[in-house]
Amino acid sequence: CDNVCHGGEGPACNGRRLPAILYLNPGWTPAHGGELLVYPPLEESDGQKGDKGEGDAPVGCIEPIANRLLLFYADARVPHEVLPSHAERLAITLWYYDSDEVQRANGVPV
């Protein structure tokens, strides 16, 4: 998880809400690797560690194909990992943030 947070609160909140990833890999093949694996949502108690649950199998595998746009939640709703890449892997990532949560993470009263 890119934002280990529950309901906008918690010691590891960072404000990240939604990544937008545009893949730029022309001619990508499965041998190139670099897929994004998506896991089942974490329970609140598991989400504090920011990692997928022990023994969870992925529920999705997204190939980094050129011109594919990917949007997903950055918190415990969508634990994920990127597999190793065996070729150059290109992507543009844009983060959407929750401004109140960023201020709290930086110690600014909201």
C-alpha cells in the first residue's frame, strides 16, 4: 500500500489517494515482466503494516502495455506490487493527494 491509513487517520498517513499510471512500453511481451499484481483488500489490523496479507494470492495482474492508463486507490483497499522487469519499463505516474491528510502528516492543524 502506498498510503497506510484508515479514514484519513494514522501514524503512516501521507495523503496519497489515487495514482494515475500511464504505461509507455511499445512492444511489451510477457517475457519483459514488470506487471502490477493486485491483492485482496487488507483488514484494518493488517493495513497498519502497509503490506499485503500473508499468503494472499493476487486477484489481478496488469500488464504494462503501451498507452494503458491505470487508476486505483493507494490505501489498504488495493494492496499491490510490481514484479521485476527484464527489459526497460517506462511509465508516467501522477499522484492525486488529499490536502487535509497531507497537512496532518506534516503536523499542520486542519
